[in-house]
Amino acid sequence: MRLIDSNERRARLGVRHHLAAPAGTIERVAGDMVGLHSSDAVSVYLAARARLADLTRSEVESALYDRRSLLRMLGMRRTIFVVPVDLGAVMDAACTRAFAAAENRRLARMVEQQGIATDGAKWVAGVGAATLAAIAARGEAAARELTADVPELALKIRFGEGTKWAGDAGMSTRVLFLLATEGRIIRGRPRGSWISTQYRWAPLADWLGHPLPPFDPVEARRDLLTRWLRSFGPGTIADLKWWTGWSLRDTRAALAACDAVEVGLDSGTGYMLADDLEPVARPEPWAALLPGLDSTPMGWKDRDWFLGGHAGVLYDRNGNVGPTVWCDGRIVGGWAQTSTGEVAVRLLESLSRRHTSLVERSRRELEEWLGGDTITPRFRTPLERELAAG
């Protein structure tokens, strides 16, 4: 059995994730990362910036909203990703569509339980069709605009009754989410600046000029896992199941279908593609400042080989990563932006003089790129909060 120790895994990470040397295009970055996390709008920009030389915000926006070579879609673990169009079709069949039936039943049940309608399924279907027609008529529309066309979207529904997280949610949020999981609509250009998370919605087929190509779910799961292994491998069964959000049965079936082989890790057994077993040359020393929810630190469930003992200050209680500092395939610290726009770094490990210099250069470049715009991660972590407070 081929042994892939942690040093080789870190070398692969640096090369395959375009951190040791920049990629050529943002589409290449999004494809090789098997999606850029987009639950936080700024993560897409900062993740791409860390992997591309001289990237501008307008280039990201052009790919998303003008060329439309990238799509913002719901995918693995019910998480929003920015992906190339071809990967979007695979992700939709492998992950997204599986959410739709359960989401439809859940919303119909809530409608009935809260006295909105006696036939929840019929009500949801009718409001969904009216919402889709309103979006098509406008071309693109924000949720607030749609409530003027479909009054039912202004209703509130109660969730979490009897718990500390109980609250109200707008019906527009639930209906639009359902239509997105069904592959009918897509998040378009946001309302506001590059840090906004309030998106306009558009019919997916109109946005692209054609529907997404259909894929068999079994083949799509195989394709998606093959892409992950190419960029993130080796990985354990726990990694694969967690990252995809699939059942253990579907995970094992996809793994068997993509010609993967077992390899030894420093701890336990992992899997790699059979044609990807050649050693990866160790790149030149590198450093990078990655944003919260970046796809690299969110790519594995088993993280000790790159994270060490820093999980408590760099991840929140739900497993969301904050801004991190990397050197040669390891997390060595965290960063945050203060109220004055300064990028503040805290190293959690001792570094060589060369690596300290690389980190400082990365810090200055990020601060300059932000240009005085102040950002706050959507999911805040202990170290990020401490550094942001000054």
C-alpha cells in the first residue's frame, strides 16, 4: 500500500489548491477547488484573490454576472458554492436535487401546521408557480420586489417553537430556497456592493440561455467524487461523507465507481485515484491568508495533518472556519480586519525568518487589495473576534 505522509499531503495541497503558485483563471480556481464556498459573499473574492495574481473584483463579477461562466448554487451539505457551469450540472444532480423533495414536504407541512392552508402541497405548488412567473416577468427580482407580485410571500412562518433558537422566517425565503433546490432559479447579481448577500433571482435557464445538462445521479456522484479526489486526495471515508453530505452507502458506491485505491496515511487509511499515485514535488516555501469558509480548510473532516491543535480558536462550534494563515500546507495562525481597515495577524506557531517574511508580505498585499473596505466574516471565531477588537 502506497504511504502518503502528512508532508506529502501538504505538498499536494499547495500545488493542487493553487496556493504555492497562482492559477491562470478564476474558472480554473473554482473548478479545481470543486467549488468556492459562497455562504459568505466575500469568501469568493478573497479565496480567488489568494490563488490568482492581480485579480480584481471586477473580474470576479464579470465571471459571475457578465460571462456567466460561474454559477452560485446550492450544493454539498446544503451549502452555497460558486462553480463553473459544467461542475454546476454535476453538483446539481449529485447533491442539490436530492434536497428538493424533502424541502417541499417540509414547507407543505409547516403551511398546514400553522393554519395557512389545509392542503399544504397544493398551496406550495401554487405559490411556487406564481413566484417563478413573477421572476420570469421581471427578468431578475429581489425577494422584496416579488412580495409585491405574490402577496403570499410576505407571510411569516414560525420555526423552532419551544427552543432557544425559535423565531420567524419570511415565506419568501422558504419558497425561493425551494425553487433553487429544484433547479428552477439561480442567485444573480446582489443588491449593493461586493460584500452584499441580498441577491436578485433569475430563472436558471434564462440566466444561462439553456437548462443545465441532465445527469444521472449515480454518474454525477462518481464524477463529483473523482473531482474531489483529484484536488483534495487522499481522503478518508469520513472526509468524503462529510464533504459531500451523502449517506455512507452513496459515498461508498461512488468511491467504488471512481477507480480509487487505498493508501496509507500517518493515521489510518485514505483513498486516492489509481492514476494519481506519483509523488508531488515539494513546492518552494509559500504563505497565504485565506478567508473564513475557504474551501481548503473546509475540505476535510479529519484536519489534524494541516490544523494541529488550533481548532478551538480558528473554527466555531458548528465547524465553520474563520480567516487563517497558512505556510507550506499547514495552518500557522489567524487574521482579522480591524475597524480601521488594518489586517491584523496572530501566529500560533514559531516560523522561520523566511516564512515570517512571506506572511507579512501576504498581509500587506491583502490589506492593500481590500483598499479600506471593512469586512466581517459571517461566522465569527474566537481568534477573529479578538483580533478584530484590537
